[in-house]
Amino acid sequence: MQVELAEERVFRMTDRFTLEHAEGRAWSKRIEAFGAMARVTGLFAQPKDDEFEVVYRERRLQPFWRLIVSTSTTYERARDYEMKVLPEVREVTIGEQVLPVVAGQFKVRGLESCKDETRRETLIDGLSKQVTPGLSAYLQHDAIEIDADALAAATAEGLVVVPPEAKASMVVRDVIAAAIGKIDADRVLEELVRVEAVDLYYRPVHAFRYRRAGKEAVVEFDAVTGEVRTGGATFEQHLGKVMDTQFLLDVGAETLNMVIPGANLAKLMIVKGMALRERRDPS
């Protein structure tokens, strides 16, 4: 089996809305953030602005993974084919083989040459670790490739960089395991697993925590899609902390041992880095 691993990359999505716009949109949802009772009360007596206090503002980068895995397997298998004939036929000669006819049909054995190919893109929420196809909407917007220094600079600017709950090795392991299916083969001639992309995306989110009558609630504004959501969360525990990208981006041969029991370098031809990048991006 040959396995090709793309280099891990990190992308930061571009803000499409200003902080002022985000705060204005979030403010319009402040009553809903406090639940159904607050909304019902607001129908009869509109709460005054001074009843709400913004106790915390957060600009954060929230993660999701994008992986592309393709497989190609070439193999052979022997199969018996049942062929129907007319009632008067008693036997059929093919080459030097004389094949008896039973119940109006005869069997001929052949060798099937097969090739199975698959390619799938998987998007995984960085916090819930769940496959989330809806994240594809973000890929329609601009993003720039960054490195550890750029993430550190974002932290210095006051952004909260939220680390994903799963490392690259974990998500690659799970996606490869799902891509490798069972093959009905007598002899495998070639197996190729190509991990074409292991990309960690960071999307910008603004969060505002309001206080009213001793209670607190959070409103989130998505700085890429413009969506406003109540009932969100904040991540003060990561404020000012620099993420260890080396810890996250650690895909290697040991990952394959998790997927393919007993795999080792003697059995696997592993290609990682520039050679694969040149294949998938010839420009």
C-alpha cells in the first residue's frame, strides 16, 4: 500500500464585517438571548436599553478541519458466470474446455480486472469533533494561509485563538478509516491512499455577553456569514494563550498504525510533503 500525506496547513478566514456592525447586530438580539420569558415580556413592555449591560466582548478565531482523501485500488478476482442456452443444448465447448449444461445453463470461469476509486471531502467542527457538511459554506469565502507566528500575532492583538479539540492525527485517522472499505479480491495489485488536504481553518466570531437583572446571556455574530446566534459561549480560558501548532499538526507514520493494524514502514510506502503538493497543485 502506498500512502501519500499532504503537508498540514492553517488558514485564517477574512472578516467581512466590522466590529461595530457585529455589535449592532448582536444588540438587536439581546432580548432573545435571555430566553422565551424575556421575549414574551418584551411584547407588553419594551425593556429599556439601560437594563442591559455589556460585561464582556470577545473576538475569537474558531476552528474547523477540512480533509480530502482519495483511494485507488487495482485488483483481480475469479468469478463464475452462468450462461443460459436453448433447451436442446447439452454442452458448450469454449477453446479446449467442454462445459456441461445443467438446467438450461452452463458456467464459465473468468478473471475480473477491477479498479475502485473514491474521493471525499470531510469537514469537521473543531469543537464538537462532529462531521459538519454545512461548513462548506465557509469555503466560498476568502482565506489566507498562515503559520504559527501569524497565530501568535493574532493572540497579541487580543483575539482568542481556540484550539480544536482533536489533533490532525486524530481526524486523519478517522477519515482514512472511513475511506478504506472492504474489497472482494483474490489478488490486490496496487493500493493507493492519498490524503490530499489536511487543512485547519479559523473563522472569525464576535461574542458579546450581556447582563440583565443579575442574569447573563451570550450573543454570537459570525464575521464571515453575518449570522447572529443566541445561546452561544465565550472562551476566556484561552485569552492571551498561544496555540502550539506543532502539537496539533503531527500527522505521520504512527497515524497509519492506528488505522491499519500492524502497519509499518516495511509494508507502507509513505510520501509526504512537496512531492504530493506538486501533484495536486501543479501551478
